[in-house]
Amino acid sequence: MEFTYNDELLLETRDRDAAHAHFPDIFFVLDHEALRSEFTSKDRLANSMKSKSRLCGFSAVILATVALFVAAFEPVINTHLAHGAEKYIAVAAAGIGVIAVAIGYFGVLFRASKEQWLHYRLITERLRQWHAQSLVGQIPAIVAAARSDEAKEAFRRRRAAEFEEFKRQYITQVAATFPRYVATSEYGSHDLSHHLVWIRSEWGEMDGNHHLDPTDPHLQQLLAAYESIRMCGQIQYTTYKLRSETESFWTHAGVQARVLGGLAFFCVIGLLVLHLLVVIGVIGEVAWMKGPFVHALAVGSAILALAGRTLEEGLQPQREIDRLEGYLARLETAEQRFKNTKSIDEKIAAMRAIEEASVAEMISFLKASQESRFVM
């Protein structure tokens, strides 16, 4: 079955129905239509810009590979062409190479789409974090609001005002706020500054949680909802992204690492075989084995290896695998901390650790994506 993305935001009717059935008393805080609408539109734009960015990057690598292949096989090609045609081949190869460099190194068609992709991705991740942090940072207020319809309505009105403030400060000013995240060193979650993690400073405080009644059914329902929707959702997503067997090359770093690693191995074996052919041709005086075509194939194998390495630099699959494995380790540690205690303070501390780890993971992703290059 296909993995369902973003179900923690209750984007689908079936998810909202399930959440309402399991957590009816605190569903009013789980259900946030304005946030879902904002997330859906920005996520669609982010995916579109990512596709354009990757298309430009892959185009640069393909064009550069073609240009180098034409140059490598030029002696072979020229033997089958009319006199004077070789200059057209040379000009064509050089032109393709110039276009590839312009796209990959100077960022023609590539830089703008990647910048837009990362801006929209920052917005969507902060929207996701806004939703989760609003649960973790307002537990006493949510528990109090769950006791009456009037209190729930007052909570929704205050949330609507805070969300409008968030959109004004973060979403409309994303170009100004983005550099703050990518300029941050890739520290552990506990080393990130308070203002960088918590969207509203008061959500990062623990003061109001000490007076919570551990037996309050509304509190227990809220903790269960966070565990089921946010905690398990992040663990499942990260585990899914780390799969590397039958998933898509375009969405899974493990598949990318395996395929590109296989390409490199194939090229090395190809080079070895071709050089052996040349040696045998020289020793045995076999003309075709030591001819220009075999030499061109050897150069072509090296070019393919270089192209694979360039794709690795652009996609950075191993860096993503390391990032996801580190994030999963922090999630699982927090999950065990949450499940193995009856202390409300300890459970909330585990929830806060997850939100801090989420921001640290996001920053690592943004930095890696911004630094990636498709340049041969």
C-alpha cells in the first residue's frame, strides 16, 4: 500500500473522522482548517518547484555527459563522416557543454526554482511545527478549554488571531527568515536557540505545566492524541523514508545511494575489462582490441562514473540517510521516555524533545539542499 503523507495534519476526511472518534474532547485543537488550507497550497507549490529544480539539475548532468561522450567518441565518429563534418560535431559538443555549465554552475534555470522550493518547504515545515507546537506549548489552556463549548470557541478565536500573526511574520516574510535557518550550524536539537525552535516563545516554557492533574481525562486524551498522531506519525514517516528496497529512486535516498553506487561499481568493472582488452590487443596484435573505439569506451566509462558522482553531489543521498537516521534515533529515544514514565512532566519533556529534534532535522535538510550542486 502507498504511504500516506501528512496525515498528522488530518488533511483527509477519513483522518479527521478517526481523530474525532478517538479524541472527541480535544478534537477542536486537532482540527485546524485554516492551517490545512495554507499547508496544502504551499505544499503543492513546494513539490512543483522541487520537480523543476531537479529537472534542471538532471538536465545539466545529462547535457554535460552527452558533450563529453561526443568529445570522447569524436575520433570514431569522424571516420564515418564526410570531410569537414567534424567541426560541426566539435561545435555541437562545445555548445552542449556550455549550456550544461550554465545550468549547473551559474544556476541558469536552476537557482531560482531551488530557492523557491526551499522557501516553500520551510513554510510547510513550520506550518507542521506550528500545529504540533501549539499542542505541546498550550497543554493547560487546551485542557481548560476542553471543559465547555464556550471555552473551546474562545480558544479557536485566539488561535485564529495567533495563526494570522504567524502568517504575517513567517509566511509573507519567508525570504527574510530563510537565511536565519541555513546560517545555523547543524547542532543537536538541544543546542538550537530557543527562538529558532519555538514559533511562539511562550510555547517553549514549562512553567504552567506543573499544576496539571495527571488523572484529568482531557489531559490523558491530549497526550494520547499527540502520541498517536504526531509521535507515531513522525517515526513512521522517517522509517518509511529510510527504506531502500522497492521504493522510488526519486523519493528515497537509500535507493539513490544503491543505484548510484551500483553505477560506480559497473563503471569501474567496465574500465577494468576495457583496459584488459587493450592489453590483450597489444600482446596479441588484435587490431580492434587496441583501436580507438575501445579507448573511447574506456573514456566513456569514466565519464559515466563522473556523472554518477555529480548526481550524488546534487542529491546527497548519504547525507540524507545520515540525517534521517539521526532524527529517527532522537524520535525513538523520546518515544521510550514518553512511554516509560507516568510523570506528566517527563511526558511533556519528551514531547518537547520531539519538537526540538524536528526543527534540527529541518535545518539540516535546508542546509544540505541549499549546498547541493549538479556540476560536472
